[in-house]
Amino acid sequence: MSTNSSTLNITSISGHSHSITRRAARKSSSIGGSAVLECGVPFVGGQYSEHIISWRKQSIEVPVFIQFVGLPAHIDAGYENRIRLLEQASIELTDIRGEDEGWYECKVTFLGENQGPETNGTWVYLAVNLFLGLQNDGNYENPVEGPSCARL
């Protein structure tokens, strides 16, 4: 997995300085496989008890996963029974499909009177590999119906 990061320093109206760090990463998986999409957000000693975790896919208007701490998560119908929250704000996506490929953005919004309007997050590009399978007779079998491509 390759990772890039950038930090933006902002000063709020009250004069407090805040840093917002955004990272970008790349993950890959095969059709039917699974992938863990990490959200690089520091949870320092449980300091942020109230927060909202949100994962969006770049071409989908509503989050594919959103959860206010302590409440059940809302999961987009296309991801139901295939996505689960792991440690911190990372998620695991299972039974990966070709249409899962793309950019995902994680945001954790911390809610609290002493916190500024900080939103931390990570962009993760999920590449979905479509493999051609070699049969015992030496012929190739394409498990994907219709037009397809393969990454080598």
C-alpha cells in the first residue's frame, strides 16, 4: 500500500490553531475478496468520546457507512452485509465487486465543546483486480460475464 499525506494548518476565529491531516492510500483486492480501508485519524487516549465516522465513495451521493458513536451504523444498501467497522474508524469491505473500485473518503468529525471544527480523514483508492483463471486443461476461464479487463 502506498501512502501520501498533507497537513493543512488553520486558525479559527477564536485564534486557536488546528491541524487537519489528510492522507491518501491505495489498496487492491480481487473479485470476491476483502480489503481493509484504514482511516488515519488519531484517537488520543479516548479523548474524543463524541464523534461521527463517515465513509463515502466518490460517485455515490450519500455515505456508504456512517455512524454516530454508540448508535447503530447506517450502511448503504449496496454495501449491506459486506462492510463492518474495525478499530478506530477503519472498515473492512468483503465480497468485493467490480463496481466497488474507486476512491473512498473517511471522515471523523469530533463533537465537543473544546474541539474546533476539525475533520480528519483519509482518501483510499480501492483497485479491484479481475483475474482470468487457468483451468486444468490449460484453457483460460473468465469468471466475469460480459466485457471485462484484467490487471497484470
